[in-house]
Amino acid sequence: MSEPIQIILANPRGFCAGVERAIEIVERAIIKYGPPIYVRHEIVHNKHVVESLRAKGAVFVDEIDEIPEGAVTIFSAHGVAEKIEDDANARNLPVIDATCPLVSKVHKEGQNHAGRGNQVILIGHRGHPEVEGTQGRIPGGVLLVSEPSDVDDLVVDDPDRLAYVTQTTLSVDETRATITALRKRFPKIVGPDVKDICYATQNRQQAVRELSQEVDLILVVGAKNSSNSNRLAEMGGENGIPSYLIDDASMIKDEWLEGIATIGLTAGASAPEELVQGVVERIHSLRGATVRNHDGVEEHVVFKLPRELLDVAPASAPGE
């Protein structure tokens, strides 16, 4: 009989303040205005969260023209381009903006740089909804770089009038090399302090880095289209620890647990805690398990809700 597996739960893990706020916005809007409430794009990158909200009356669409005229509309936590907002206004859609305040801060920084006459470079992943939203919020557009090698190919208007901003779901470590490359090629470039990087991304990655020193396997609960979840799984591999990104407990394969004594378990910023507990139960049923919490950073960040929803009590805790 195999010894029970020890599961170490990463701290912090799962929902960040921006995700909690976005989910609560949808839930309160459904209560206040009644279903259906239309949401442009997945509110956050997690199918379990999306399905839960869909069951309560949310309708998720890809484009504004799919929304009936006059229907209450919510923009996702990732933010949207200015054109999307203009299209919504043109169709008389009452909009509630669930854009994460940290993403909105990046938009504002980029706009301020452009207003001072600087050409803006965005460090981020092409095609990510947050990146597309940021690209569409900064006058004159932005130049996009994803990694240090992209810097060599940049064609800029004036090397002395440049600024950079970053996708929030990239950590300090992920952006450091690219920022170094930018500053080496363009010594006068200006950009945010590292403290402006999303606290949740950095904290979750730091927890995985620490866990990788004491476990045999890392499991990351999160969606395949979640940038921060993918990165958590990649980090385990970079530290020589087998790591798997899973939607939920049903994806665990028995062979992953062979010869494993200790598992580090975490979740991306869009994954609800109930999925983490489901993984714990699954491992316990397969091998038996003991559980302890990793000593990590405690997060106390809470973002304000839109004014029009403050008079509505939430139907449930986020993710329930």
C-alpha cells in the first residue's frame, strides 16, 4: 500500500481581486436588472465560472452586434478597445464596465505617454484580450513586443520619444529581460515602476517558485486560454518539476501520481477554490492524502464596485 500523498496548497492561489470584482458585477447586475445580462467576451478565463454565470442568466457574446438594442451589457475584466465602447454607445447599450482596475491603470498610463508625444510600446502576448483592449485604448496605436528578441525588430519614429507599458498578467520576472533589452537599445525610454505589475500574478508565481523546491509534482488548476495559469505550469517545468495545467479534477491521470510523495497544488487567478478542493478530493480517493498550506503572501486587495451596483447584495460568494 502506497503512503498517502502530501498536498501542499499554494498561497496565494486562485481568484484575484479583479476577478472577484468582475464576477460580482455580473451577479449583482442579474439581480438588479434581471436576466438576460449580456457579457462581451468571457468575463474571466474559466469555463466553470462562465457556465455558473450562464446558468444564472448571463449571455456571453463575442461581438457587440450580437446584443439586442438597449440590453444591459458588461465588458469583461480584460478591458476593451475604445471602438467597442463606441459601438456599444451607438447601439444605446447601457454598459457596466468590469475591466480590472489594474488594466484600466495601464490604459491611462499609455494614454498619458501618448499625450506627451511618446510612441508607446506594449509588452504582452499577441491576441490576448487584454492586449487587444490596450492596443485599442492608446491614441496612435502601440508597438507590441512579447520577448527580448522582438526588440531588435522594432521600427520606431523617434528613439528619444518612447515609453512602454505591460500586460498585467505578466510578472516582474517575465518582463524584466524585455525591459532590459528595450532600455539597452533605447536608453531614453520611460515606463512604469515594477510595483505597477499585477500583484496577483507576481504573488502566485512566487508561491510556485517556492513550492518547486519541496514537491515532486505541481498541478495548476486553470484554463488553457488563461495566460497566468499557463505561466504557472511552465514555471514548474523550468524548475525541473513535472507540472500539469488542468481544468479540474477529471483531468488527473493515475500515472502522474506514480512514485510521487508530495504535490504542490495551485490555481490561476480565474479559477475558483471549489475546483482546487475537487482536486484534493480526487487525489485522496486515488492514493490517500494529507493537506497543508504553504506559507505565502497574504492578499487583502479589494476593488470598488461600480456605483450603480452598490445597492445590490450579492447572490453568493464569487465562484459558488
